[in-house]
Amino acid sequence: MKKLKFYAIGLVPGCLIVLFILNKKGASCSGYLPNSRVIAETLSKEFRYSDAFSEEMKSYGVTEKFLKDSIITGGKVDFDRSHAQNKPCPDYLLSYPEKSPVYEITFDKCAETATMKSLKKIR
């Protein structure tokens, strides 16, 4: 029982200290999930737009800033409808927002570029 008390006395404050340090640095474990990795990798690439995608952006009034800052950043990749194993450029389907999606985007993520292929407004 005495060993358990010493263990708890050290474990609880240690966990709290680590938690506060990681929060100050802005670190989180969410960046390791597949959805977060695909989005982070996509945002780090040079964006290219197909002609159809550019026309759809104009017709829906979607700007490049809104696309990058809201749709892609806040979207959810649908891995069931994506082809993540395609070589050399996997293609993905992203829905925004996660709950009650309004937009769907299909894009290719190559080594240097991310090519946006289609933008659909669901509602």
C-alpha cells in the first residue's frame, strides 16, 4: 500500500507537468491520424486546379482562401471512397464540414503537387 501511495504521488504531478508543457508548445496527438496526415500533406503541396474545378469554384463563390483555410483544413477524408494506394498519385474524396457535409472535393496528391479535380455542392 505504501508503494502505491508513492507511485501515485509521483505519477499524478508528473502527468500534469507533461500535459502543461505539451499544451504550451501546441503539441497534440491528433496529427498522427490518417485524416490529419492527408490534410497536412495536401496543404504543404503546390495547388493546381483543373478547368472544371476552377469553374465550379466560381459558380459556388468559393475563394482559394476559403478552400484552403476552411474546406480542406476542416474537412474529413472519406477513405472508403478514396484510392489512397494509387501510385504515383493517390486520389482522395474530402467532405466539408465533417457533420452534415455541404461540399465534396476530389483531388490527387502527388509528390510535389495537389491537383484539385472536382468540387460538388451537396446541399
